[in-house]
Amino acid sequence: MTLDDILLEAEEKMNKTEQVLIHEFAGVRTGKASPGLVENLQVEAYGSHMRLRELAGITTPEPRMLVIQPWDAAMLHPIEKAIQKANLGLNPAIDKKIIRVVFPELSTERRLEFTKIVKKMAEDSRVAIRHVRRDAIEHLKKAAKAGGVTEDEEKHAEKEVQKLHDEYIKKIDEHLAVKEKEIMTV
């Protein structure tokens, strides 16, 4: 594996970590309705478990309401049950062939709980990025021992990995700041 391959792989993994964090943040409720909150819920359907987004269309006609329209009307009650079981503090209401989910206003205590949750998610992402950095540096050292790589090239590549690490940690901190502000905005 060349030094460039090691750097590219490290950057790819760090980018994936960032994307996962963004997706997780989308699932944290802020008082605004977000399809990301329910789209990955597991629904018992047709003898197996399926994601809600595979069974229904999810829209946000109003800022604090989700409308879930199953493609099969027989899925109304299983979807309703899955949302209730998910313990998201949501009360789905069946209205003919659709399910309406109205989001209540968040209390200050609940907002603080959500900020703790997003801080933990961000810290988990930072840890994952540190692991990627550590693994990349180990690969660089192995490549240097195997030969064909000068000490200067190895040091330069290590600096590049550190630069990537710092860049992605900064991005995670920025995402966290935006999400905290979003959560605390009344």
C-alpha cells in the first residue's frame, strides 16, 4: 500500500464518520419535524422487519408535523405500533390512509437532554476519527519498515494524517455547534 493510498483511505474513513454523525444528528428531534427521525424505524411487515422508509412515503407538510403514507394500507397499524415502540415521545394518529405525527413543543429540560445526547454523538465521532488517525500512522510505519519509503516521506505523510485529523475534528465541532444552537432555539 502506497503512502497516497493510506492517506486516501484515512480521509475516506474520516469523511464517512462525519456523514454518519450528520445522519445521526438529523434523527435528534428539535421541535421541527424531520423524516430522519423515523425513516430508519424497524417495522414488522410481511413476516420480517423492514425500515419505515421502505414501506411508506414520509413528508413534512408543516414544520411540526410528519405525514406517513404507507404504500399498503394494511401497514397502517404496524407502522403506528413501531413509532410508539421507538420511545421517541411521539403520538402517531391514523387518519384514513395516512398517519399524522404532530411534534409537541420541547421543554427546557428536554432540550438540555438532547444537547447531552448530541455531545455524546460528537465525542463518539471524534474518537472514531482518532482511531482512523492511529491506524493510518501504524500503516505508515509498517510501510516505512517494509522499505521503499524514506524517513522524510513518512514524517510528511504523518503530518498530512494529522492535518486531516484536525480538519475533521473541526468539522465535527462545527456540526455540534450548529445542532446545539438548533436544539436550544425556542
